Amino acid sequence: MSTEILAPVSNNPENYPLVFIKVEPRSNPECSWAGYSPLDNCNFLKEATNAVWHLGSYTPAIFSTAPIWKKFFGSSCNTFAADTGALLSHASYNSTGQVTSTHSYNDFVPFGGFTL
């Protein structure tokens, strides 16, 4: 299993203190969340989040949506936010599946313990 982690472009955490972990569908089955159980996916994401915390001065931020989260984690990761301390970067998608905004929470539905 793998995930896409968007690392800072600077080694100085004061400039880029967040490391984004994208949780979204992948077309490559070798890099897909779909081939694993919801509990395995949750444990893997917790390990990835903990690895970011162990970098020292960076904060993990999850990039996902409620429907995608439910698809890959079911109810196995409902307390993820409290368990890990990760932040959320909410993604909004248009009808073609393209990200339209990460600044609007108009369509936000709580998931993984993330709330507004």
C-alpha cells in the first residue's frame, strides 16, 4: 500500500509547517486504498501520520472528503482526528472529479472525527 505525501519544499518548518497526506482514489491498483480492509487502511494512515510527527517540527494534514473517507475507511477511523492530532485540508471536487477549491467548506460533511 502507498499514499501520496506532499512534503514541504523547504527544510525549514517555519516556512512550510504542514505535510499533506492525500487520501483519494488512485487508478494504479498497486497504489490504491481499495485493495485493503478499512482497518488496514486506518492503521496505515495512522502510521504515516505518526511518521510526519516524528519529523520534528511538521504537522500532518489530511487532504480528503467524507465520501472518499467512507469508501476507504468505513467506520474504522471515526476517531482519527483525535487519535492523531492531524489537521484537515478539505477538498471540493467538481462533476469531472477535479479539485475546485480547498478553501471552501460549503459542502463539508464531518468525517474521521474532523469537524468545523
